[in-house]
Amino acid sequence: MFSLLLSITPAEPNRTAKPACHACSQPAGALRPAQVCSRPAGSPPHLIDDSRRNRYFTSMKVYTLGEEVLREKAVPVAEITDEIRTLISDMFVQMKLSDGIGLAAPQIGKSLRLFVVQADDDVERAFINPQIIETSTELCSYEEGCLSVPKYYEEVVRPERITVQALNERGRRFTLEADGLLARVIQHEYDHLDGILFIDRIAPDKKDKIVHKFREKAEKEQKKAEKTATKDS
Ligand SMILES: [Zn+2]
């Protein structure tokens, strides 16, 4: 078991200002660290080992809003087999190809309690059967996005710091105390395991707008596919 406290210095508490955290307290005009699930423009791309990338001429499907698997409560991983380790490795590659900083198994159609993260400290971390065992009372707001709800970003309020326990890909239990962007991504990915999307944590009218646009887009795509099928027959 190991415990890691990130060396990110939290903002000085200021009771009169709106709640701040490492992720949302950058000086005005500074490049924000990253929106959850997408890297900031101009930042260096993820490095992907060529031997891993070569397996990905056709990448995994990332499921998007409206698909059932994103709303299911995922089941615990019963045993950490080579198959699970390969899945984790594949998820890291897919996350990087999608320019993400976190990816949960339900997003690629696997209803398992497992996610991968590579946030601001650039360490690849896999979380198997994770449990958030502590959250700070201090909250902070940060703009989130999601590979499963592409192109939409909204401010989401969450605890600033968390403690999470999980198994790594070698089956070792670890405890991680996190703040800043890492805490944000872990909470976002953890939600995916319970069928929760970031849009469930925003104002209902904003959520309705996004859901409506997704439905419209899905209907258009279905009509287009039907037309193509009629032409081909
Ligand atoms: Zn997401």
C-alpha cells in the first residue's frame, strides 16, 4: 500500500472570494491546465509508444450520450487477469488518441469498475474497483468536458480534495490523496462507473439543451443511414 500526496500547492484560502482550487485559480489570462477529458490547445501531445499505436489503425468506439452502457452501474472487476491488463493498456492508448486525460471502462462499452487517468503530473494511473473514501468540505468549480459528450463544456462544482482507494493493474491496493486537476478527473471518471455524466451535475436547463442537441444529431444520423441503406438496396 502506498500513499501519495500531490505536491500541488493549493490556493491561499480566501473566504470572501468564490471557492478556488488548483484547477480553477490560475491567474487571469494564464493557460488553464486542461479541461477534463481534453487537453488545452497548444499543449504538447501525449507520447504514444509506436508499438502500442500500431495496433490502433481503427480505434475503439467511444460511446456517447444516449447509449445505454453509459447509464448502467458498472460491476466490480472479479479478477485482474491478463485480459484486464490488456484492456487497461488499450484504454490508455485510446485515451491519448482521443486527447483525453481520463477514460472509464463504460465509455468503451465495458460495464466494469475501472478507469485510467493521466492528468497534470503526467503519471499513468489505473484504478480498479475504486472507492472514494474521503472528500473535502471545500468545493470548487471547474469547466468540464467529456469524451462521451463531445464538444460541450460546463462548470461543475465538486469537492476540491479527495482520498481514493483502488487496486492497480498488479492487484496491489493503494491509497491516493489528490487535489487540483487530478482530484477533478478522478471524480469525473468515478461518476462514469455509477452511470453519472457531468451533465447530471449542471443546471437542468443547460442539461436539457445538451440532451436535446444530441437527440437531434442522433435522429439526423439515423435518417442519413436509412437513406444510404435505401440507395444501396
Ligand atoms: Zn467523461
